[in-house]
Amino acid sequence: MNRGQARIFGIIALASLASAATFCPDGKWLRSDRTCQDCPLGCNLCNAINDQPNCISCNFDKAIDISGPVGVCVDCAKGCEVCNGPKPEHCIRAEPGFGPKTGTKELIKCPKTCKYCSSDYKCSSCRYGYFLENERCVECPSYCTECKKEKPTDAEPKCLKCNPGSYLTAKGYCNPCEYQCVECSEVGCIKANPFYHYLKDHKPVECPSNCKVCGADGKCTECVPGWGVRSSEGTCEKCSTFKPGCNACKDGKCTGCETMNSVGIFYNLINGECVECPRGCHKCTDSKTCTKCLRSLVLQNDKTCKSFDIYACKEMGDTIDKCRACDDKYRLSDDGTKCNFINCPSGQGLNAEGLCVPITILNCKKSDERDKRCAEPATGYYAVGSETKPCPKGCSKCALVDSKAFCFEAAKAGRSNYALIINDGVVGTCHSSCGTCTKIDDPKSCDTCRPGYVVGIKRSGSNVESICIDPTIECAVPKITSPYSSYCDSIDPPNGTTSPASKKKSIWNSFVDFLWSCLLYTSPSPRDRQKSRMPSSA
């Protein structure tokens, strides 16, 4: 290779190095050959772990699975709202309107009136305006948002809460209030619409014309914009009729002016009068003296406003082509004719000469190139001196604490991915029986149970604890060997036969046991049960 060829080869190599990426924009990851690659399908943010894309944020319809070497975005099973894998058994929380099928982890669609169903189209909780009866959701009476039957033998339920704008009668029904009444009772209206109406003899009455708020005597206390109160009469009068440019007034005195008229002239309130400021002026002391100009105009020594075209200049110099001071993040040139931007854009840092140059630290958005320190790592990375390192899988934001990567924000799925939690800076998943939890892989830390699981109460001597169990497994063994007998006693055995204990119960006790089993299924927090006194077994 001769000297000319070597020189050409060196130029090509330098050009290639200059064009190599140091960090990638959102939606891409930096490969070891310093090229930006697209994040996998369904993943909108990712970093690199062992030169492989590691997803740290998924699209709305995806969840993050961190069971493998890197985080990947997966589809939840049909009917599943939160999951940590693609299969039905990975479901953490069912979507409203779905519930588990008996004997499987498959999710099935509930009846339209159910919010959640326990199994085989049996409702466990109802939608707004319905109540639960014999595992079915029955509609409440009109205007009723919450109702129930006091006794199973009652023909109709009684309302407990009514829609806004209606009231609860002594007989347990909801009656609507009259028009413009927002709160009422059996005696009539007790609170009228606070705007344009007032209450008189338990009836809403309209305020005077152009009045927005009036008192109990019907006199106006606040008028619509452009009108002012005449206190002595309790009526409203148009402000501009006696003060040109006035749009706020009280008792015949102007208290505010139009911001700007139809031809772009600003008004200022001066001694109770609306004064037109000079053209281009925002604030003035009289019709000829400006104190503040509109944006892009500069106040002159003669108190008038003039324009000039020096970008980002906030104070003009002695002449129209000179600037005295620039906006923040801009620096005045030596000759005073330009304002130069000094806040370097993403991907560049400020060097010793005050110039913005490309960042040389990989996976760094902003840096101080004077001491080779990364000031803002790319998403999914943390800074370690003059380099960056990827956050652990399942983590989107982390920092170096005690020589370790401490995670303070878990990777995000498009759905609320409660499957990923953080304990002491470490990301993990809940125990397989939990829906939500407070500790990684701890069956005793469940806040809610995953679909198909229920809260089981376990007694061992004086110790009592509750965890999420699979009733199709735990209640299939004989009572004497099941540690969760207090739950299993309240439901029929899996083979369809009736337990000896349930044969002795009255119809009313069986109904109570049925409700208890539903409460166990829908209980929001097993840990809360441990904190309170546990109910005695049947």
C-alpha cells in the first residue's frame, strides 16, 4: 500500500468512526458495532444486555416477561389485564368482565352485568347499578346505584345509594329531584344549582338577567363576564355602556379593561378609565407612554416599541442592529449582533472552548466533554464515571448505589404491570399465587389473589395466617388432611358430594357460608386479614 492509498484508507476510517452512534433514540438500542437497531415488535423502549435487546417498556396491549435472559414484550392471554407471561396460567389479574373457568386457568367472558365472575359464568361482583343474588347480577331499581336485599326472601331489593340529583325514600326507593335542583329530600329541594339559580321555599328560582350567582334574597352578587353588579339594586349592568373598553365593573366604576380590541390595541386601566396604549405596547401609563412592549418588540428610549430581527435578544443595544442582552441559554457574540445557543442538544456536550461537540461516551444523552463525565445516561442505563452500563432486566431507571445498580423504577408494560415490583432496588415478580404483592416471590405478601385463587385461612395451634390457594387442589383432599379446612368447609367438595358438616347446617347458615366464600374470593388483601381478628371456623 503506497502513501496515497494509506491516506485515503485513513480518511475513510475516520469518517466511519465519526458516523458511528454513541447512543440511540427511543425505540432503538445500540449494538456492539455502534449501530442503532429497532426494538423488537411491541417494545417501545429497550437497552442492550449482552448485545441483545432488553425491553424496558411495552406497547399498551403487551406485558413484560423477565423470565428469560432479557426482558421481552408478550401478549397476555385473552381476558387477562395484567400478566407476566403469554399463557392463561401467567395471568395476574383478569380484565373486568372475565373470570376463570372451573378446573382450568382459562379465562371466560362473564355475563354483561358482572364485573367479575368466579367460574362458569357465576358472578362474584356486579357492575354499577346491579346487586349479587344467587351468583347472578340483578338490576337495581331506577336512579339507584347500590342496593341489596335485607333478607333472601324479600321480593325486591332496597336502595342504599342513589344517583346524584335524586334522594332515598324511607321505603328504600330513589326519587329524582326537580329541574335545577342538585340535592333534595322528601321535603323538597335543599340545594339549588349554584349558578343562575337560588333556593326559595324548597324550590330552585332563576336569578335576575345576566346574573351568575345570587343570594337567598334573589339579589345578584356576581354577574356574567362583561357585566357588573349594582349593589343597591342587586342587578347587573353592562360595563361598556358607560366606560369604553371596560369589561369588568362594580357600582358604576370600571375595575378591568378589555385585554385587546378588534384592531390589536391593548387597554390599560388608569384612574378608573380604559386607556388605549400605543400600537405594539402591552402596558402603558397613558396613551403615549409605553412601559412594556409585546414579544419580539423592544422598548425604545422615547417609550415607543420597535421591532428588530436579532433572534433571542431580550434587550436591544444603542442601535437597531445591536443587542445588549440575550435570553437564557444564549450567549451574546463579541460584536453584539447575534445571540448564540449554548445549551447543547441531545447527543452533544460542551467542550473547553464552549462549543457543542458530539458525545464520545456510549449510551449517553448529555455529557460534559471537558471531564468526560456522563450527565444524563440514555434510558435504561446508568453512569459509572466516564462510561454507562445497562440497568438490570426488568428495570427502566437505576443508579449506582454502594457499587451496585439500584433500581428505582420497574420496566413498564402498556398495561399496569403490577407483576413487576421493586424490593431494596431489586426487580422481581410476585409469588405465583398472588395478583399483587409487596415482596418478591413471597406467598404471605399477597395484596390480592390471581384469578382462580382464593384466600385460605390456615390454623396451626394458636397461629393463624391467610394466603392465596387454589381451591380445586387444596379442597380436593379430605378435611382432616387439609390445612385450609375453614375455607373448604364453606363450599361443596369437588366431587359434588355434600360434606358431613354442611348437611347439618340450616338453610340460613348455608346462605351465610355462600356469602363468606364469595367474600373470600373477592377479598382485596390477605395481609389485611392477618392484621385483624380472624373469623372463627364454622
